[in-house]
Amino acid sequence: MSVDVVLPETQPELAAGSVRVAAIDCGTNSIRLLVADIDRATGAMTDHVRLMEVVRLGQGVDQTGRLAEDALERTFAATRRYAEICAAYGVERIRFVATSATRDAENRDVFVSGVKAAIGVEPEVVSGEEEAELSFAGAVSVLGTEHTGPYLVVDLGGGSTELVLGTKSPVAAYSMNVGCVRMTERHLKSDPPTAEEIEAAARDINAAIDEASKHVPIGRTATLVGLAGTITTVTAHALKLRSYDREQINGAVLPLKAAQESTKNLMERNRAERAALPFMHPGRVDVIGAGALVWSTVMARVQAAVAQAGGALRTTVTSEHDILDGIALSLAR
């Protein structure tokens, strides 16, 4: 197996009242697996495995409207590896959720049949709204009492970015068709991107936020929470980490100024400079600039909206708990 996981010789013991589940999140850029035990009564989660592979399923979808054959094969190969892990851990329930790239693809039936053959469950191609709700559930499940609502949860993916507002549950959500892969393929062709390319991408992002703001009152935000690989990487850069450290990144509170400086620095670097960063996943090198631009624009727009509403937003919180946790929690209900 190419993923970095040692399979257990015997299945770990399952506590009474718990269920062992596997959540799979297949996005535009990456496919991720969580194997965990969840206490049915409390919702407490004990992780066994968390994995991420960059398969770039959304390669070219923005231009062609179809999933590429080589992207499909990379995704099916990863799914077969995940199936082996699920079997080794004795998983009782599996939920496979697919998001933006698959929603947009006219040949998604090939994807659905291939995944079912690989792991034995049919993937759910969820709507942007359901994606947003799952992300919100995962993010707020671990937020401490020091963070007050309403929370605006921002899940920045490869093909789409979800904005979800709520405290205990979502009250408003919107899925924008802007993400790190989509904006890279559409606009950021140079290395590093030119000012003209960045300006064109920013116009798309701002137009999407204009529309999202009609559905989500972002000016009510008390705590801004950022999820997914782009934002965790921006956070690692702001913290000057010498390696990707999930424990340091999760729950990190950054001044907005520091987060913005991190996004600006990543956008200005060329590919070789980004690849040399010690926390950078190889699969993010090509798309992190566009992702940083999306996050920078969202932060600025939310801060301005909060100020216009008479409030003040000075920090952002990064969470390593996201849609993957939301999918897992849904399996324990």
C-alpha cells in the first residue's frame, strides 16, 4: 500500500455503546479517510486512522465538464487502499461523500460505479448545502467555550468554498464555485501569478462572495473558523512550523493581520519556493496560491461586513475538524 499506515494485526477492541465507522471525503483535490469509534450516547470520537491523498479528481473539470480518466483511476486506486484499511479495522459503517468536482461532472456515473466496485458502498454526491452542514457539524463539535457564536465556518476546497453561519446548528449556508483548483486552472497560469491574473481571480471570488452574502449574513460573525488544507497550510506558514503539525494547527487563533500576511507571502512565491516550505504537502504546491487568494478575500470581506454591522473581527480560528468529522458523526446517529 502506498499510504503511510500500518494495518493492525488484530482489530482494536470496541468499547460498549460505541460504533466503528469510516468516513471518506472525496473532493476536487484530495480524498481523505477517517476511521473512528464514536460513543452513541455522547458523540465522543476516538480516532484510529486519518489519511489524506491528493488525487486531483477535479483535474480539468472546470474546462471540460468531465472527470478525466487518469484522475478517476487515481481516485479508484486510493479508494481500494481505503477499503483494505476499513476491513483491517472491522469498520461497521462506511459513508463515502463526494463534493464539488463530482457535482459538476457529466460522467459522474463512471465515478459512482467505480467507487462502488472498489469499496462496496455507493458514493453520495452531496449538494453544496449538505456539504456545508456536514462541515459545520464537524467544526463546531470541538470548539471550546472560549469561542462564541455565531460562527462563520469557511470550508475552502478545490472546487468550491462553503460559508456556513450558526451557533449550535446552521442557520444560513451557501456554496460558492470558487476553490484552489478551480481558480488555479481558470486564472493563475504564471509562476508566480501576475498581478493581472490575481486581479481576474479576485473579481471571480468577490462576485461569488457578493452572491453568498445575499444568503448568509456574514456581518453577524462573532468567530471566523477556517477549515481544510488551504487554510491549515496558511496557518502552518503563519506559525512558521518546521513540519506539518496537526496538533499545533488545530485550534490556532491568528490575528487577521498575520493570516493576511501569510496568504500574501504564499501568493508571491514561485513554485520552487512553495515546494521548499517544510510543511507544504506536494499535492498543494500548484494550487496553494489560489487557495490563499480565496481565503484572503473571504477574511477581508467578512471583517468589513462585521465592521459595517457595528462589530469588530480581529482573529480567525483554524480547525482540523471538518466535513470528515461531520460525516463520521452522521454515521453514529
